[in-house]
Amino acid sequence: MEENQCVFCQIVSGTIKSSVIYQDENLVGILDINPATMGHVILLPRTHYSSLYEMPQNLSLGFFNVARVIGYSLLISMGATNVDLIYSQELRSGNFTPHALIHIIPRYKDDNVNYAWQPNTMSEEDIKMVSQAVIGAIDKIRNQEAPAPATPVQQTRPAPAPVVKPVQSQPEPNKEEKLLELKKKIVVF
């Protein structure tokens, strides 16, 4: 997609108005106009990249560092109980994001944000197969070789039937104490 057609490039350039909460020479953080919760931020690289995988390593490291700092700022300033960092090109069916970005979503008690999926189980054979495939790809990337595209695992094996397991009640850690302790720490930018 060309930069002049990308809505996020238009936001970064100022062609489309936005509420900027962070900017540097490489990144821009804006408030989402359709937030999941109060304070939802979208962090964008100034340069158009279709995905995180196209970004140079030094920029992607800075990208996640700034997301971490903004997340911490949301904990302090918005009274959030947690912050979700989400990188996804397709957030839901039909909502393709043409520009690499991270959603930084403050979480509050009783908010209505829900990331739901049906848990599956894997056989020992499947775990071994997936482990070997991923380790092999990592090794090739480390050696700067282009890994050959693989056939998706879901297409080579039928999906296992969901297994419903009883949920065991565990004592909940004191979240307020942990949050207060976290808010006392210094985060290096």
C-alpha cells in the first residue's frame, strides 16, 4: 500500500487530525478515536511499514520500548489496573491494519475488553513437531537465511477437539498492592 493511501501515514503526517500524546523522530503515539477503554493509545512508526517484520531491528526495539513507557504512563496517569500491548495486523475479521502499529490499552476493573478464544490441546507429537519447526526457523533467521514458507500446521493436521477442563480456583494475588509497588518504580526511557 502506498503511503499516501494509508490512513495511518496520513495521521502521522498531520493530514488527518489526531490527538498526539507522544512523538519523536521515529514514532508517533495518538489517542484511538474508537478506544477499547479510556486512554487507549495507538503507537505508529513515522515510516510506512506494512508489518512489524519489515521494520529494521533498531526501530522495532525502540517501538516496543516506547510502548512500554506509554503503558507505564497509563498505569500512573489513568489509574489503570493493567495495560495490554497488542500488535496484530488483523484485530478482527475484516479489520485489516495496513500499517505496523501497537495498541496500548489501559485495563480497568469491570471494563468490557475481551480477548476470547477456545483453548485447544496438543498431543506430544504435535508439540514436538511445532517446537522443531519454530526452532529451525529461528536458527535460519539467526544465520540470515530466508526460511522456506511452511504449510500451516492447521492444514496438515485436523484441529483437535476442544477439551473442557474444570477451572481450579486459585487465590488471587493482592493486585492493589502489586500495582502500588509497580507505580513506585522508575522506568528507564
